[in-house]
Amino acid sequence: MDYFQKTEQKQDSAIQMQIQADKLDYNKETQEITASGNIASTKNDATITSGKVVAKPEEKKVEQSPHAEAIQLVMTTQMDEIRKIDGNDWLFDVKARGWEAKRLFYPGLIDSTHTFQVTYRIDGQLAQSWMVDTRKKTVEIEKAKTAGGK
């Protein structure tokens, strides 16, 4: 009797299973195991039909960083403002751009879990900052700068 134990790790999912059968063949591309004879499997959601066991990886969505979500919200909702701040030279200048997202204080009596200060810097200088609530999907300018007022 053949014994098969396989662990496949992909970027955000994994399969773990054990199969015992008289004969086993494994196709890595389709993740199908063809078994014949007496078959036993430890994978609960494996389907055994006519000597064929098919196991599909469980899809696990990678959770997005809350800090990245705050920056993304600013970038998508404040595009016109960012363009004004950046001026007309962003296609050719060599100045560094930097984004920073942080909570101003730890969650506690006041729930700051979804509240971030997002800061945009050009060449190390503060260009603009926003207060972002990722739960409510709101973005408010914290320190208004004039266009080109880097």
C-alpha cells in the first residue's frame, strides 16, 4: 500500500493532507491525486470519486496593512490636491517623494484603530498631511499648504 503525505505552500494558501491507497499518482499542476484500490484520506474536504482525490487549496485573502489602506485612501481621493502641491515639475524633477502613515496615539479609551495621520513629503520637506479614518473612508486636510508651497 502506498502512503502519501503532501504539504503545498503558496503565497497565501496551503494544502495539507495524507492519503493511503494501493497506488497513488500526484499532478503538481492541477493538485490532483489519482488513487486506486483501497483509499483513505485525512483531508476533510477532499472528494473521493472513482479512485480520484481532488484537493483544492483554501483561498486566504491577504489582509491589507491599515497604514497602506490610509495612504491609498489619500492617493485616490486627493489626486487633484496632490497635483497642486507637487507643482508642474513632477515629470522631470529628481526630488524624492515619501509617504508616511501613523496613528497619533495608541488605541485605548479613544478608539484610534482606524485613525491615521498621512504625511506627504517632497525632498524631505513636509508638503501636506491629512487625517484619515479608514472605517468611515474620510480624508481631511490637516495642514493646508499653498500650491508649490513646499
